[in-house]
Amino acid sequence: MFRGEIACRVLTTARRLGIPTVAVFSEADRQAKFVALADEAFCIGPPPARESYLRGDVILGVAKKTGADAIHPGYGFLSENAAFSEACAAAGIAFVGPPAAAIRSMGDKSQAKAIMSAAGVPVVPGYHGEEQEQARLEAEAEVVGFPLLVKAVSGGGGKGMKLATQRSELSNAIASARREAAASFGDDRLLLERYITRPRHVEVQVMADKHGTALYLFDRDCSVQRRHQKIIEEAPAPGLPAEFHAHIGEAAVRAARAVGYESAGTVEFIVDVDTQDFYFMEMNTRLQVEHPVTEAITGLDLVELQLRVAAGERLPLAQADLAAAGPRGHSFEARLYAENTRRQFLPGAGKVLRWRTPAAAQQFDHTAAIRVDSGVSEGDTVGTNYDPMIAKIVTHGPDREAALALLRQALAETQVAGLPTNLGFLQDLAAHPAFAVDLDLDTGFIERHRSSLLPLDESVAPEVAALAGALWGKLAAAAAAGNEGSGSRGGAMAAWDAGDSKRLWHKLERKLPVRLAESEQQMELAVTYDSGSSFEVSVTPGQPPVSAPNSGRRRVER
């Protein structure tokens, strides 16, 4: 079992199925939510992952000590580590995932593409050979044609991937990709692929058991990315004909069968927007972060299926059943990260001072219209040791329009304070006409719409100013209550000196001058005290212009 949100996710399903659980944690996660959810929990080392979550020997030691029958690797860390899968098998402990051979085959991108080509799965034209001399790579690049991608054979997550738009850029691209590949994966081998000018990222969820059954559970679109990291995913992939969905799903099943796959996996494809041709990109041999959108449109708990497959059970449905039912509506997932969008999305850190999710949201519930999967609680500290994701906000509706409207509502009702996040960016993205209406989807979406999604104007939005003023007002009111409560008048006259908001014929109003340090703006806020527990903050008329398009009043609870 591993950390964070995915650990909470697996623990929730295990508890529903009556399966006792054991969690392992690093010193940094001692107070984490997933530790409290498990029946037992053991510390396995200090915060650095290489000294804790990557110590397969220590994790197996805990499994043997507690008599565990299986280990669910979640995602990240050892989830796609063939050696760890083999070590589990040797210890007689089920690895909730595919066999080591499948992990190894799909982990080597050159080998994977050769296997896919032999299985009749379309692959991007390119060079996947063993000869790695500079001259050979340059000669093969001429055959592939420009633009092309130079990619690490053992890469993933955009690491070791460089674009060469013309011959003059090739030498630097090869050198840079080789350095990054060696540093990230300990393997500096490269491959070359033709670069699709307008690619969509469409992936297919597959599930296979130990008895020869392999299914595709529809597809997902993950084209809205930054630096090859997904931000908003949706299922099914919109704006594509029915035959496309069938063909790409069938190709994914061929891919899974070709490597003897078992458990949940994702086959990722590049789709040429102009031709709708699709090409195999890679296979993630684990449960994906975005699996909730597939759960929403199938009504299936993928973790439960993983556990049943690991126990040797057969999958309880057939492809014909899925095809007859079709996808159940549409689903979106938005990833809420601790990061500073004004500073090139640098990871953020800090204490979560406020964490409020939509009132209608359910946690880890694949049947919910609004679902929030999170391993964070109010008061937790988000550090820089691990992935900065705070939560996944998932919505499900009868169609894309309804699901997207629900996503916008859910994002508007989400509150997080104490550290920088991408919440405002997600709200702007979900409301952008090119995303919401025009279906202008490809992996260049954010860069193409950068001016509207990430404006250069650094002035502070009224919402931010209002919250700052609210905090100032709250502290000032508390101080006034303390001072005035000890005033000279007492008895019946003491009520007139009260520092709270109670007034007989009107609401208490105050003007608060605020200086916004980021932009040197000066503005005045009007605070109206509605009751003893809430107040309303607004920017008074005639203020200098600010960057956000929506100003107005904001209610804040104390």
C-alpha cells in the first residue's frame, strides 16, 4: 500500500469489501489521512522516497510481518517496477497489478512499439533501433522527417523528450534528451518519432483477468496538459465518431493481450486532429490517476475489480455487455495542485489552513455526481517531498454539457487556503469557450490560449482583496471586542459598547483601506457585518481596474 489520495482510495474499497488493511508511511506522512484509515500502519523510513516508499525490501518485510496476502502499489513509486512485482511473487504475496514480464515489456518504449506493431496496433512512424550512435540517429531522423520527437526509451511523464522542428535543432535535442534520460532513468537510449502537429491525447482503460478475458472500458481524453502533465481529463473522449471509439478500444485490447496483461492498465494513443488517425504512445501498467472518470461512465469500481482479479476471480462482465449499455453519460476530473500558476506552475508548499469541498460531494464514491478524492485534511502540511496534488474533483452528468456545468459549480464551491493552488486556473479553464463549446482540443490548448488563461497582468483580483480584507476585519473586530468589553460603562449601557455586529436598526459597516503588496495597488473594501458569525466584503465603487473579470460581493464565514 502506498501514500496519499490513492492509498485512501484503495483503503475505502477494501473496507467496503471487508478486507483488513495495512498501510506503510514515511516520517513525513505520520499524521496523514491514509494512515488513520488503515487498520494497521507502519513507518518505513524518513521522508525521501528512496529511503522509504522505494524500499521494496522494507515494504515486503512489513507484509510478511503482518501476514498480508497482497500488496496494492497504487501509482508512482514501485507501481511499475518489474523487480518489485517479481519479489512479491517470490514471497508468495500477490502484486495487485500485471505480471513482471508485462511491466518490463511496456517499460521499454522501443520494445513496446515493436510488440505493438507485431500485434497490429498502429505506431507512430519512427526509429526504435538498438544502434544509438549520433550518426545513426541523425541518419534515421532524415528518414522519419521533421518535425520529430527525440524520446527516452525508458521515459515517461515528458522526461527525456525533446522536439526538433528542423535539422539544425537535432544535435542539441539528442544531447539534451540523452542527458535527461540518463539522469532520470539511468538509461540514455533514445528513439525517434514523427511529431504530430496537432495531437490529441486519447487513452483507453483496459481490464484483464487471469483467465484470458480482456476488456476495454471506453476511452478518456487527456489533451489539456502543461509540460506533458494532465490537468483536466474527461470520458468518453468528445467529438469523435462511434466507429473511432470501437476501433481504438479494440486496438487497446490487442495491446493488452500481446503482453499477457492482467489487472487494470491504460493504453495511451496520440490522435491526429486533422485525420483522426491514432497511434500507440505507451501503456501505463497500473491504475491511472484519472480512473474515476471511467468509473463514473461505467458504474464499476476499478479497485474492486483489481482486487478480485488478483485473487484469481474472473471478470464479471463481457465486452458485449459494455457495448450494449454504452457509456453512462459524461464525466470530468480536475486535478487540484499545490502550485503557483503565476510562477510557471512551481510546486507550492504550506499548511492547509482551510479546506472545504462542495456540500454535495462524496469521497471515493464512483456513483456520485460530485466526487472529491483527496488525501489531505484541513490542518495538514503539504510539503515538497512528494507529488503536490491536493485533490481530484470529479463530476458526472447525463452529457458533456451537464457534467461540465457541474464541474464549474464544484470548483466554485471548493475552498482552499494557506498555500498557492491552481484552483483559479482550473475555474478559468473549465469556463473557457474553446474548451466548453468549441472542443478545440489538443495538447497545445493551454499554450494556444495562454493570454486568456494566464494573463500577464499581475494585479490582484477582487476576490483575493476581499478575502484579505475579511481576514483583516475579523482580526480587528476580535481586538475591538476585547478592548471594548472592558470599557468603563457597564450594566444596561454595556450593550452599546459591544464589539460584535449586533445593531438594532442597521448592519454595522466599516471601510477598510488595503494595500496589495504584489501589485502596489491601493483599494478600499467595504465590510458589512451580517451577524455574529459572518460578514460580507465588497470592493467599493470607483476603484482602479483589476485583472479578474468578475468583481462583486463575497460572503465569508468566520
